Amino acid sequence: MAGLVALQRVAPEASGVDRCEESGIPFKTVPGMGELINGKVTVKAIRDVAYKDLLGREPVKLDEESIGKYLKGKRVLITGAGGSIGSELCRQVCRYTPESIILYERAESPLFEIELELKDNFQYIEIIPRMPKPVIFTDALCLKYRD
């Protein structure tokens, strides 16, 4: 059993790719019907789905040299460091050898996971995990049972 993704310019969540991945069904993408009809491409152009197919836009090209000069040797703070975007940002920043990276995250488990991963893969960078420290603490039950 296999799947074909034949939708152009579709949001990733509507493409069905996530369902194929979850089920383990292999899937491919095909060129647009217009390209097939005009003879610009053939069915031989069926290929694996790439992240670029799901963006719905052209990928952004970064000026990596400038980014590297900006981050190298600096102390960088990343908030939301344990989330999917924040953890990827941490990985990307570490590629540019900052002096240290401060991981700020509210959730303890994701913070611990990204801390371990970065310490394992980037031993030469000081990894500093931080969680918010509350100034005021209240318990929801105190409102329910106040009388």
C-alpha cells in the first residue's frame, strides 16, 4: 500500500502527509496536472515529499555568514526553548558557536530534554537551563474552599 500527495499549495495539515507518516504508509508527490498535460514533466517525476512541498511558499534563504558573525562568542537567550520551534532555534543557534545559550522554558520535561540534547551535541557551548521563578503563588483550591 502506498499514497500519492497530488495537492499543490496546500497547508501541511490539509495535505494528509501527517496521516501517512503516522500510519507508516509510504507516500510520494507528483507534479501538477498542468505540467503533466503540457508535457513539461512525465510521471517519472514522482518523488518523495520534501518539506519545501508543504511550505506553500519559497524557502527563505538566510545570510548565514552575517548570522554567524552576529552570534559567535555571544550569550544568547531563547525563550520557549523546549517547544518544537524553540528547540529547533536552539539547535540552529548552536551551529554558530555562541559562548553560551540560555534556555528559558516553563515546562520542566522539554527543558530537560533540549538541555541534554544540546550538551551532548555541542559540548563546547555553555548550556544554561532556566525556568521562571514565581513571585506570587496561589492555589486554585483556596478559592473553591474559602468559606
